[in-house]
Amino acid sequence: MRWLRAFGEVVRSGLTIEETRLEPLLALRTAAGVAIVIGPALWLVSPAYAASAALGAYSAGGATFQRSWRPRKVIALGAGAGLALSTFVGYLAAGRLVTFLPLLAVWAFAAGMAWALGSTAGIVAATTVGSMLVTITLPTSVGRALEHAGVIALGGVVQAVLILLFPIRRWGAHRDALADALAAVADYARRLRHDPTAPFDPEPLMTARDAAAVTPSQARTRPPVLHGPRGLAERILPVVAVLADPDIGAPAEGSGRDRARELLGAAADVLDAAARSIRRGTPAEVLPGSAAVLRVEDEHEVLEGPARQAAERLVELLDEALEIARCGGARDKAPTPPDPASAQFLVRPTMFRLLPVVVRAVRRELRRDSPVFRHAVRLAAVATLGYLIASRLPLDHGYWAPIASVMVMRPDFHRTYARAVARLAGTLAGVALATGMVRALGPDAHVFGALAVVSAALSYTLIRTGYAYSQCFTAAYVVFLLGMGGQAWDQAVSERVVLTLLGGALAMLAYVVFPAWETPRLPSRLADWLAANGRYAAAVLRSYAEPTREHRADMRRALLASREARAAWQEAYDQARQEPVRPRGLTSREAEEAEEALKGFDRAAMLMESHVPRTDSRFEPEAERLAEALEADTAQAAADVREHRNPDWGRVQEALHAWEGTAGDRSPVLRHGAELQKQALEDLATAVSRTPLERDVGSAREERRVRAALTAEGDGSGPAHRGG
């Protein structure tokens, strides 16, 4: 993608309105927290204290809107404490550039490394850098600095207390994650009715698993309905895939295929009803026709063999989903186990036990090629450079430039540039709106304080519809705070626009100077996914060779690792498609073909997993040799892909050839899965293997194809570009 086209995509992304469900009650509660701290501070103390209180309450409230599975009151307290600490430490070093700049650089670097813990930690840490830059100009002594830090921390405490007193959908995010997982399997079942080999994106299941990890205190209060349905979705997924497969499931045509479509449609209806029940906490209606379809009768059932087994298993699993749909929120009233801490649940470390986890996560990212490490370096450099440049300008609020840089910068190119564009557009609109209102109303601190609270409420309401629209009211909020404090707002707003433009430009330039492109990393991401898929497929085969509980546990762990590798590949591939970088190692077409091959390989393993024998079943000793060959060949092929060598499947072919003579009684699902895996590996080799001559010809052909596509788009004669 060329720079001009990439920038066009950035502008569209930054100004796009995201379709999402608004949460006005949450916004109202958080804005009330801002009002509670602004009013008394303005009335009893001074506008400067009111500004500090507003900063703490506003930033702590905004942190609670970030995606996190921890209680929101904990996030508010943590954000308030971080803002207070950065304010006080920043004031101690303020006054001399020789002391403040090193502190700012170290603090910004640490904030950048916080992305190793996730986006929520990274965003909250960035706000502490902004707090350090703003509030060090307010106190006049160490004692006053402590007071301002305490007022800022009080803002976080107020937000936490409001969350405790007025809970709104306390487990709402967890319910949504679980409901989305069930709805994703329902959608998959519907697509299988028309496309028996349709792919499945496991991201909703991964999100639901992440949401299911709770601390012991959360486990004591978690609604019982959130305990089991995630495992139900996991078990239903391979069953519907086997039922729809034309080779081992229902026949491609005839009454068997019609019966499979009926079962798949009924399964989708039941799963959707269960998803609605969990999301709303109320019983959901299941169509009588769908319930009637879910009967497998001995005399009139047209399905046979593995298809019949899959249908019977599906009916058993959907009975559980029917119970969930019909009971709804009544399950939440079930008695809590006497000792939930000893019950089995996915453990999330408490805040006090999080330090070793943080240290390990940060240590993994402390390498030069890590996107998080490079982001931290950029953040530290831009924050200090922006502050240094702004301090030399004849402007009173120079800290706005580094704040703009810090708040828009992200570890990847597209989000950094999109947020820079969105922040500038939102700032211009918000400043224009607020300036007009200030001119019309005249100087009145109490009116400006009220308008600041209203602007905060609107910013919270629109926080998930797009950064530009939320930033519009954030800019208005700042203008009203300046007016409340009696500052020369007419001069300040023009300075804010200029310094926001400067900060955004520095953020963009930093990514050009020290980028973290994902395009060159695509072969490595693909290799990781291939190796993880190989381990998963080998674990499934070992469960056939020796069906034990240990092998089932290994299979589950390998499946989760495979999903994580697939998610890492998908994220890298999506970012690479938006980068203005020429393909290196993998062209876009080769990446797409390799992705489809690995999805087919993953689907074959999932089909085989659905019929893994029980622990008391007979062994399949021949499967062990294929498992060893598959794991060895995929591991070697992963190394070959990283080094741009052609992969080879010699061990797998030998194992399959040796197996053919002794596989007369092999399970049809196992036989079909092995054939699909072999075909998928061959497709992968075709996608990534090239001779030296083919590499040169392929590169030239790819460049011509891209130029032709760009020309066609330019004159409107080409097809609409998909993705982006």
C-alpha cells in the first residue's frame, strides 16, 4: 500500500462512526463523579483545586470505560492513584529541565511498556504522563503538591464509590462475552447449512475464556449462569462441523442433507435463545418447531454412522442450552457453593499478586524487535522532545503538545495515525463549539463548571463511537475548565489547536523514524501458527493412539495455544494490510493462500477432535507414528518458512503410506481428517514455496497486479476493494 492511499485509509478510519451500543447510564454516573468533586472544590477552595479534582475524576472515570474484566471500581482506584503519584513525583522534579526531562522520559517509557499487560494498562498509564505534564504547573510548594495529588486521588475514590453504590450491569461485560460466544457458534451452524466447509473464527470463544478468568473474590459473587455455557459452546462447535461435513457427516444431497440442515437450523435457534437469556438475564423463548426438530428417533432417523452419532451428541448438548434459555436469570439465584475458592475456575491474579505477572510480561517485551518496546522508546522520545520544543515557544500551555502525542500514540501504525487525525479534527470542532458558548455566556465560573460536567458526560457517552467524536467534547471540557479557572481562554484555545497539531505531527513522525512494521514479521507469525497447529493436530492423534485424561488435557492446551497463534497472525496480517510497506517474504496473495490452508488444517483437526475415543475405548497405535511425523514436519516447516525455504512433508507422507496397509478398521472421521490435513499441508507448501526464478517473476507479477488495481481504482473501472 502506498503512503497516499494509506493516509486516505487513516483519515477514513479516524473519522468513522463506529456502530456500538451507547451506555448513557454509565456516562451519567461517571459524569456525576466529576460534578461531585468539581462543585465542592470550586465552592470551598479555588478554581485551581477544582481543576485538579476535575482531572482526577475525569481521567479515572474514562479509565473505567476501557475493556477490562476486573471490577471497574478497582480500575478507578488504580487510575486515581497513578495520576496522583505522577503529579507529585513530577512536581518534585519540575522547575529545572535537567531533572524533569529524565523523569518524563523514564515515566513515558514505563507507560509505553505497560502495553505488555494489555491495552487498558497502556491507556491508563498514558493518562498518568498527561497528568504529570499538566498539574505540575498548579502547586507552588511541596505541601500544595501533596494536596493536589490528594485531590486527584479523591477523584478516583469518588468514581469507585459511585460504582459501588450504583452498580450498572455489574457482570454485563462478562455476560456479553459469553453471549457473543454462543451467538458465534449459532452463526457458524447457520453458515454450515449452505457451506459445509465454512471457516470459524475462534475469537469470541477466546474472549469468553478471558472473561471467565476471575479472582477468588469475583468467584464468590459471579452469577452461576456464567459458569458452564462457555464449555457448552466449545463442545458444540466440532459436533456441528462433523454433522455438516459431506464426507463424514450428512450426505451431500438427499434426505440426509435436509435432516442435517434442520438440525443445524434448530441448533442455531437454541443457541441464539441461550445467548439472549444470558445477555439479558431473563428467560428466552425457543420456537416450538426448533425444539421439535431436536429428536433423534430410532425408527425414522435418516442419518447413519458418524452423522447419526453427531446428531445424537448435538441433541444432548442442546438440551443443556435449552435449559439455559428457559431458565434465564433464575439461575442467578442458585445458592453459591460453600467454598467457591476451592472450586475449579480460571484464575486471574489479584492486584496484590499481579507484580510477578507484570515483571514477566514486561521482560518478554524487552527486546529490540518487540512492537511494545519500540512503542515505549517512541513515547519517551516524543514526550521529552515535545515538551522541550513547546517550552521554547512563546506559548503559555506548551504541555499540550506532548500530551497530544502521548494520548494518540499506539504500538501500531494505523491506530497512531488514525487517532492523530481524529484528535485534530475533534479538537478543532470542540474548541469552536466551546468558544462560541463562552463568548455568548460571558465569564461565570459556576456556569463553566456546569458546562464542563455536561461536556464530560457527552464525551463518556460517545467514547465508543469513535475517538474524534469523544475528543470533540473532551476539547470543549478543557475550554470550559480554563474559563472556570479565569484564564485567558481566547488565547488558550488557539494555543491548544496549534500545540495539538504539533503533538500529532511529532507522533506521526516518530513512527516513520522508528517504526514497528508488521509486514516483515508475517513469515514469523505464519510459522508460529503452523507450529502451534502441528502440535494441536499431533495432540489430537495421540488421543486416538492412547485415549487418556493426560492426552485430553494436552489436546486442550494445544488447542488454546493454536488459537492464540492464529489470533496473533490475524492481528499482524490486518495491520500489515494497512501499512505503507512493500511485502517482504510473503506477498498479499501468498499470505491469503497460506491462511486458507492453515484454516483447513485447523478444521481437519477439529473434525478429528469431535470423535476422540473415550478413556475406556480401544487404542489406535498407528496414530502415534503419524502424530510424531506431523509434529516434526510442521516444526521443521515453521523454521523453513521463517528462512524463506520450501517446506517438506516427507515424514508425514511416509507415516501415511505405512498407515494405509494397517488402517482397514480406522475410524472414518480419523481417516477423513488425515486426508484433509495432508491436502492442507500440500496447499500450504504451494502457497509459500517458490524457486529462485519464480521469486523474481512472482515479485514482478505482484507489482504489476498492484499497479493495475490502483489504476483501476483511480478511474473507477475496477471492482470495489475489500477489507482495508
